[in-house]
Amino acid sequence: MTTANSGKPLPQITDLTRPFWTAAKQGKLVLQKCAKCSTFNFFPKPWCIECGSRELNWTDAKTGGTVYSFTISRSVAMNFPGWEAELPVLMCLIDLDDGVRLYGQVKGCKPEDMKIGMRVEAFFEDISDEAGIPKFRPVQ
Ligand SMILES: [Zn+2]
């Protein structure tokens, strides 16, 4: 596992997932959208989760979402100094406005202020020469 990401693990980028990471590097959130039924898919898959079509196009997605659930990490299980420096870490399940749910870190919020149903918006951090990652912050 590579840890060039300021002491955090890097995702294993494949041909299937590369557009997501590359777009995040450019400050954009993209998701696979089915050309047949218009369903957004996440995480990236070779076929549509709704209708099975393989006609999936990477499409700009809305950056807004709602916190579905969250956990507050106050320690790290492995020695990742990058995570230790950010403790406590707010790791959330976010329901994006385009209808998919993904994991994401919320920053700029005190743990005691985190709430299910909170509105958040994506922003992007570089994690390597080829990838960025969407993270989220509360919408005021
Ligand atoms: Zn479909």
C-alpha cells in the first residue's frame, strides 16, 4: 500500500475508477450515469445497478448532499500519521443530491456539532499526482 498521501493510504486506482479520481484532482465530482435509465451509479461499476445496461457515462454530479450517518474516529487502527494529525476524524455516509450514497470525511465541523441530516457540500483535496478526493464541509 502506498502512503504518499501525507501519511494516509492511497486508493487503488483502476481503469474503472480512474475518471472519478482524475476529476476530483480537477475539482469536479463525476459519477457514472446510465444512458438508458438515467440512474447514477456509485461506486463505479461495469453495468447499471438499476437496469443492467453497460452504457454508463461519466457525468458531472451535484456537489451537495445530506449526512445519512457518521462516526467519530478518535484513534487510528494502524500507523497512519496523516490521520493521527487530523483526529478526531468525522467519517460520514453522504446521500448526494443525485441519489447515490458514498463515504466521505466532513471537515470544518466540531464533532459535537455533527448531525444526521446536516447539509454538506463537496470540496476537493489532492492526494497524489493523478488523484484528488472529494471531502465535505457543512453548508451554512
Ligand atoms: Zn440503467
